Amino acid sequence: MQATPDLLRRTCDLALEFLNSLDTRPVALPAGVASFAAMAARAGGPLPARGEDPAQVIEHLASAIAPGLLASPGPRFFGFVIGGSLPAALAADWLTSAWDQNAFSSISSPAAAVAEHVAAAWLLEIFGLPATHSIGFTTGCTMASFTCLAAARHALYSQLGWDVERLGLAGAPPVTIVASDESHVSIFAALQMLGLGRDRALRIPTDPQGRMRTDALVSTLAAIDTPVLVCAQAGNVNTGAIDPLADIAAAVRARRGWLHVDGAFGLWAAASPSLRPLLAGIELADSLAVDGHKWLNVPYDCGLAIVADRAAHWNAMTLLAPYYQPDPAADPHQIRDNHNWTPEASRRARGFTVYAALRSLGRNGVAEMIERCCALARRMAERLSAGPGVEILNDVVLNQVLVRFHPAADTDATTDANTAAVIRRVQQDGTCWLSATDWHGMHAMRISVSNWSTTEADIDASAAAILRCAAHAG
Ligand SMILES: *Cc1c(COP(=O)(O)O)cnc(C)c1O
């Protein structure tokens, strides 16, 4: 026994204390830099020369950083696009740590390889994608897009007869990258890391909801004579809007091209029969990136890189380690070696939490969770729009709501300043937390409903708090 049962039981109690507090603890950020320094002082100090008792270390860790714990896994955290942890996924995550499997390969952990193999098949079924697509389990959606765009780079350079994995990009013939004016920053981060250049992407204008304009894409593509990589998105991070994927796919297919879709949260709409039509054409994408740790509600870290061309995916990611010697008789596309599908070698066994989440919800449960969050987002928009001066900026098609607060007629504050003031008040109020964004030249409150445990009562209490803050902002 390497860890005493008492230590792990006490740790479990500490975890439960936190989880049980989520319904009632203030949903607010700890105040500013002063408390950061105070926390660092309490947690830090000189590194002890001699080790301390593990039980004391855990007690100290838990109490020293407690003021900095955010209620982000709770039901009234609407900032960024976050999500919490489904009970089964959290429990599986504890086991993942205890089992401490290296998900590198089918030899380093047959269990981890099998979990990813099974979960991958279930995911493709849920997304309505062909079972032949390959999936890599990455740290998040940024690395999922990185992985997908590496596969795209492989395929496009193969067309040009250039072995990009061996030769790199120096002296390589050009390919053209196309993204939208509202592509998520992670797309440009991936381009930057892949040597494709963050500023080289041609940017396609968007419509009033933030969707890529197909007419503009078609005319841009007409002027390009190189292979082309088009990055579209399902789920604009501000509005939730989904690019017209079928039209975009048709335009890309009409020429030598690769279509990547960033569906960090929006791809989960494919799980719902009622929402799925929004994603028509998704099956035509060459690659798709999606998060597990957002809307599937598994703990960090989990993203999924999905690629139609398995060989391109494999060639872009595989390691040629001399110390890894699989059974030569085994078909590498049948036995799953996780390192062939992600940028990492040794890593956490991310398949267990996904497996547990999917199995605990079932196919219908995933659809229900996604539909429930969307219904709650619409409820939030309805509640808020009843308030004076409140404007909902977006069509609430998924789980995102963009809100502006016009000042009362007798003040001379601008709507931008008033909206900022409302957001600050809500952030201090502690009922719920959400953040600000700038969209189409306007300052706005952004609300994302992504947590499995959020109820109608949470929405009503939060909407009431927001309207209360709005009434007092001036
Ligand atoms: C969150 C997000 C990403 C990045 O995902 P990470 O898991 O944070 O790396 C990419 N695209 C969109 C639309 C997102 O919302």
C-alpha cells in the first residue's frame, strides 16, 4: 500500500466539502492581486528541506488555496464556456489518477487503449459521423485543432508531393489557409504552432450572427490556385452561431481542399435530433475538433481531434520511437496505440472519463443534457429581456446569450459603459458569474449555459440578480 487509506479518505472528505458547497458558495472571483499575493504567501514560503507528512501537506494545500477556488463547476457559473463534471466522470477521473496508467500505447496500458477505442466509437455514433473516422484524445480543443490541422497539412502537402513531416516547411510550396473573421483564437494558435503562420490566413467576413459568409468564401476560393485549408466553426464563441457547413463543404469539395470545423462546444448539438439540422453538412468535414471538458462535462483535460482521413491523421502524429516495438503482426489501425493520434507520448488516460460520462448518460441523456442547456439559455434570454433597457444581441440558437444594457434615459452613460458596470456588479454580487466580451464593435455580457447541474431555479435566481444589478448600475 503506497498511500494510507486515512489519507485518501480524508482527501475524499475534502473533495466532498467543496462539491457540497457549490450550490451555496458565492460565485465570484477572489478580489484581485492583493489576495493573489496573500495566497501565494500562505501557500509558499521557502521550500522545506525535509519532507512533510502527506496528510499535513494535503490539509495545508486545501486550506492555503481555498480562497482561490472558483465555483466554476457549479450550476450558476456562466463565464467563458466551462461546464462541470458529471458524477460518473469525476469518479472515473479519481480512478484515472489512482490507476496512473500511461496512455501512450496498447502495451503501456491495454486498459487505457481499450477505453479510448470504445469511447471513440460511441462518440462517432453520437456525432453521426462515419465509424471509419479516427479520434485522438487531446488536452483540449486547442490541441485538437492543432492535431486536425497537422493532419490537413500532411494531406495538402502530399498532394504537392512534399513530405512535410520529414522536410518541414522551409522551401515548401505554398498552401493557402482560410478562416473567418470570427474564428476562435485557438485556430490561429494552432496555425502558429504548425509553422503555417497565424497572420497568413485569409479572413472571410461574417453575417450579423457571426457566421462565415459563403458568398465571400466562394469568391475568395476562386482566386486561389494552391491547395487550400478552410477553417469553419460550429458554435461561435460569442453567439453560438454555426457556420453554413453544407455550403462551405460544397465550396471546399469543388477544389483541392480540406475543411476543418472547430466545434469546441457546438458539435455536441449533433447529439440532439432537434438541434442536429443546424449542423447539416458536418459529415462532409475533413476534420473536427471538440471539447470533452466543456459541454460533455468531464473534468479537465479533454479534447477530441476527429479526422476523416485516418492515414493523414496517423502520419501527422505518429512517433517513430525505436523502443516502441509493437507486435509486427498486429494491424496498427486495428490495435489502438494512442500516441498515433495525439501530439503526446506519455500521458493521462483520458478515455476513462469520456467512457464514464457517455455510459452514465446514454445516447438519450447526452441529447437531453445539450437540449436542456439550450432551453435554459433561452429562458435566461427571456427573463432578461423583460428588464428595462435590456437588449439580447444574438439569436439564442445554442447555449450562448449576448446581452447589452442601455442606460436609463436620465443618465449620460454610454451603453458600453453601462454594460461594463452591470457586468462588474454581477461579478461582485456572487449569485452567478459571467464575463464580458466585445462583439461587432459593442461591449456585451456573455452568458454560457454549459453545466449539467444547472436548473431552471438557477436561471431564475441568476436572471433576477442580473436585473437587480442592472437597476443599480447607473
Ligand atoms: C474553448 C474553445 C476553444 C479552445 O478549447 P480549449 O479546450 O480551451 O483548448 C476553441 N474553440 C472554441 C469555439 C471554444 O469555445
